[in-house]
Amino acid sequence: MTAPDAARPSGLSADPGNSPLAPPRNAAGAPASDDASRPSNPLGWRFTAPLLLGSTLNPINSSMIATALVGIGADFRSSPGATAGLISVLYLCSAVAQPTMGKLSVLFGPRRVFLSGVAVLLLAGVVGVLAPNLGFLLVSRALIGIGTSACYPTAMALVRRRADESGIGVPGRILGNFSIAAQVTAVVGLPLGGVLSGAFGWRALFAVNIPLALLAFTFTLLGVAKDAPVRKQGLASLLTMLDLPGIALFAGAIISLLVFLSALTTPAWWLAVLAAVLAGVLLLRERQARSPLIDVRMLGRNGPLQRTYLRSILAALATYASMYGASQWMEQSMGLNPATVGLVLIPLSLLSIIVARVVSGRAWVRWPLVLAGVALGLSAGVMLLVNHGSGVVLLIGMTMLLGLTNGFSSFANQAALYLQTTAAEIAVASGLLRTSMYLGAIGSSSLIGIAFGPTATDAGFHTLAWILLAIGASMVVLTAFDRSIPAVAAGH
């Protein structure tokens, strides 16, 4: 279901022809480019390949660094806690930057913001390669988080714009490609990081961003049509449209919340209070803003979109908690070596990709969301049955059920958001979808710590299973009683 015009952001016109970024239109009201220059395959690889590449740069950088932390710590004589900041700083910057970049794309055009983000990534790679100390590496990782965060929300806006102009409807297979690409790169990132750091040293993990950024930049210039000219306006008007106070409040609230969630075993309650206060001020501010970062009035009216974000948080929380929790338990309790654990987890990744391809190819939305919760509940049931003496075959069955959860939910939540937002809203909304995933991912580490304590025992693993069972049931309920979710994406 698409949100009504009344739910559009207050700073945006319901008529795309009045937008400062509106393309030239013909006498019939359609974009002028539709008359003669529409490509025969508007969503072909020439257009989608650079967008797919850009959208994968964040997950691949998130996972690659894990294999290099020991080497970085040894070279700079830094503690494990200090080097772990290289992971958290990217998550924190990404969580804030994703919707912010979506907002910028509304004002300046998604292609311009996409290219600017890729340029920032290129700079980040250079800073990382030349970094003389850990501080410069932290700056590089922050720039990587900011630069790569420009790519996914703007890619969604560009796909939506091209699909709407071409009358395609919901491009299920393209949305599925984005889901699959993110899953593949997240999985490939870990071994790729190991190969690069082992062969060339940890600086190679930063250097690899340079050719990737150049490729994404070049092919975007060649394959993605230019944005319409930006309407000229004064500095005061531009600052109002940017909503800098809203961005600052959002950043403060999200960072406070993420830092709080990352250490629930020893909670800093003042951070939770700070996050709540900043969120309250943000809501009040955004209700009055002429051009809000987050249109809270629209979000308050759009219950289906709220539930999509909640399902995304739950899915990420469950997926990361089960995957990393199971890995830790298999190593510490069962005594399996890391290589064996990796092999056990391979079916999870493969099944996720296969399921996402099948679901996206048929544009299913409702039933995959229900089945994601069911599969998570079944996986939790298997977790309750296993112990440190269980066979590997049973563990593979458990991880395959987790693969079903991931495969069903990744595309379906993305498609649901596509249907629940307008073209003007989709960039910011897509950024918030990624932010919701970061909330679940970071919260999962604390969830594992609470369930396991100092050691991953059978009892702790079973405690985690009960929590996952409750999350799976919540995911089913959230979808089963939500009549706004269609069975199939309309217009596919």
C-alpha cells in the first residue's frame, strides 16, 4: 500500500512537477525523456550495476576489518578495546548518515549524492592506506561509514525514479538483487579480508576501496542519467531545508542509544535517558520543521511503515544473535575450530541467497514475512534440543532454518517499505531501514552477552534459544494481523 499524498514530507510538494529537482515534462505531464530517450531496458545492468556495487560497499567494509584487528593492534601497539573502535565507529556513522544522505538526495538529487559518497570513500581509502596511527584509521573508518551510507538510500531513490518514469511498477527482481548483494558481500567480506590482510597486510583492506570507488564512480557517470538542475535558493533557505538541528538531534539520539545497546551487560542508564530525551526533543522539533529530516507526522500516520521498521530490527537482532551466538557456542562449548564453524555456517548463507532470489522473482511480500518468523521459531526449537555432544548434521539443519529466516525477511521488508512510501519519501525511509538494522545488529552483541555470561555454555545457548523463540513469535504476530501487507507486490 502506498502512503497517501497527505503523508508526504511537509517540506516537499505532492506534485513532483513542483519539486526543485523535477525533470522536464512534456505536454502530457510525463517526463520529457520518456518520449524518445527511454532505454529499451531501463533497469538493465548498465544502470543497476554501479548502484549494486555502491550499496555493497558498506556491508563489505563492515565485515572485512574483523580479520585485521590483531595486526593493526600489533603495529600501533593498541589494546583490543581500542582497535574494536574501528568496528563501532563505522556502525555509528552509518546509522546516522543513512537517513541524512537520503535527505540530502531529496534536496540535491540522488545521483549527485551517490557520486559524492563514492568520492568520500575514495578519500577514506587514501587516508587509511597512509594512516600513521590509530587515530587516522578511525577517521578513515568514519569516512568509510559516511561515504558508503550515501549509496543505498540514493540507489533506492534512483531505482524508484527510473521505475516510475518507465511505468514498471514494483521492480521485485531488482530489489531482490540489492538484498542478495548485501548478503553475499557481508559473507564474502570476512574471507576476503583474511586473504588481503594475509597477502598484503592490513592496509590492503583500506586500499581496496580506492579501485572500488573509482569503478562505482565511473560506471555511475556512464550508466545513470543526470539529476535535474537544482533550483537556486538563498543560503538561509538552504539551511532551513537541510534541517541541521534535526540532523544533530537524530545523531545524538541514535549514538546514545547504540552505545547503550552495545553494553547491556553493564548498562549505562544515563545514556538511555539521554537517548530518550533527545528523541523527545527531536519529535517536537520535527513536527514544527518546514523541511524535517524525519517527517514524524507522516511516520505517526503510517502504521505499516512503523511495523516494517520494527520487523527489521527484530530480524537483524535475531539473525546476528543466532549466527554469532551459535558460532561462539560451537567453538567454546563443542570445541570446534573456526574453520569447521565456518563450514557449518555456509549452508545458512547459500540458502539465504536462494530463498531471497525465489521470493524476489515472484514479488511475494506477506507470506515470506510470516515464514521468516516461523523459521526462526523452528530454529530456536532445534537450539533447545542440541547440546555440546550433538552431531554436526543437526547443527547444519539449525543454521539452514536461520538461512530461511534471513532469506525470507531481507527482500520482503525492503519490498514492504517500497510499497509503503512515496517516491519523495523513499530515500530517507530506506536510510532509516538500514538504521533499524544497525540497531538490531548492535543490540545482538549485548543479547549474546546476557544469555551466555562469561562462557558460552549449553545453558546459555538454550536461554538464547528461548529469547529467539519469542522474537520469532513476535515477527509472526506483527505480520499475520497486519492486513496492509499485500500478498504480492502490486504492479510487479
